Amino acid sequence: MLRAIKGLTAMAAVWLLLGTAGPAQTVRRLILTDGSYQTATEWTETGDRVRYFSAERGEWEEIPVALVDWKATDEWNAQLAKSDIEELKQVTPEQIAERKEEMLNTPLAAPGLRLPAAGGVFVLDEQAGKPSLNKVEANKIQVNDNVGTNMLKRSINPVSSQTQTIELKGATAKLRVHTAVPSIFVDMENDQGLIPADSFRIVRLERKKDLRVLAKNKVAVTGDQSMTERFLRSRVEKFSGDWWKVIPLEDLTPGEYAIVISKAENDESVVWDFRVEK
């Protein structure tokens, strides 16, 4: 079972007491008239449009002002602010001191951008000359045995091999990256302990309708198996403490990608996916 190495020990309220926004801005809700909402860190209203920074997709987007329920938006975010104030009252001086110590000891991925003590997978991106450090969320994989296709192949050729595909749900990743050679930072462990550096690889995914194919596994009638994955050339180097830095050795052209654990003994069911934009 994968997990961040040190666990989340700090609350967002502590960042406020320390006078910093912390590793990420407060995520608020922009509630729409149909009852749905967009999570955003900030927004501005210009004419008949609202421009907001999506917390899910990590990029600026626009919608018509008429689609926003401003009363519901203000009420929800006011309640969020009230909850933050109540949480602040529960923070002890010891927690503040502990968080200060963590801040002084966490590594800098770039000037002003620190990796968290809790570990995880992060990508250093840059858009319009502005760097950003974004968390890459884990995504569960699924195995598709392609029963219908394999049965058809067997009816035509009884000794043909069977094919499984390792897939991710969804046509695209939520996280958008805007540089062709991003720096990727990993600090993860599983039940065996810290995952070694040479386990992490970058894979290009293949779009398939509303899915993305991570790998194909062919099983011959003899039982022999062969896995095909589109690994990209990369190197992994020690960064700081338990953090590794994964560096692509070739440009990541626009498309879908994932960070995977390639070692067979690390039989994990998740990957960390992102999309590279033009």
C-alpha cells in the first residue's frame, strides 16, 4: 500500500498563523446556477465573463457571469472562512513551532517553492515565465481482459494469444503541465519502506475513447507473458532527504503521461497522471 512518507501533520490554519499561504492557495467554490460548482483559488469578473484559476485542472478558464450564483458562492465561502477561524482557535503554540521547524527543513524545488514534509509526487511547471509546484494526484489503474475481442480471436485462431490492457479511467488527466521538460519530485514509501529511485519511470499513455491505456499484456497459450509500455528516457537523481528528482531526457510532446513504479516487486495499483499542453 502506497502512502506519503511522513503523514500530514500540519493543518492549513497553521500556515495562516505563520503569515504564509503555504504550499497551496485556499481552494474555494464558484457555485453555478444549476447547483454544480467549480473549485478555484481565485477569480475576477470582467464584463460578462468570469475568469477563474481551476484548482482541479491548474489553469485559467472562463465562463459567462450569468452562470454563477453569486449569493450561494458568497455564502459557501463565508462559511469556509468561518470554519478556518474556528480551526485557528484550536492550534497550539507547539503545533506552530513544529510547523516552523518543518518549513525551515523542507527542500526548495525552486525559489519560493518548497516541497512538503509529508512527501508525495510533485511536478515543477512553468507558464508564461512563472514557475509553479503542483501536486500530482494518484489514480487507480484497472485491468481490462478484453473478453469479447479475445473470444473472437480464439474463434478465428484457437492458438492466438490473449490481450489485457492496463487502463486509466477518463480521457484526460486533471493536472495540466505547460513545459516539455518538467522536473518531477517523488518521496513515497510502501509496505516495504522507501521506494528506490530506479523504480520510477515516465510512461506516455495512449488515448482510447474515454480511457487511457497505460500498457498491454499479451498472454500466449503457453502461459508466457509480454508487457508493452511506452517508457520515456529519463534519469533519477537524489534531490534532498528522501526526495528523488525524475528528469526527462527527451521532450514530453503534448499528450497524456503517468509516473509509474516499474519494479515488479512493487505491485501497486496506482499511478500519477498528468497532461502536457502545447
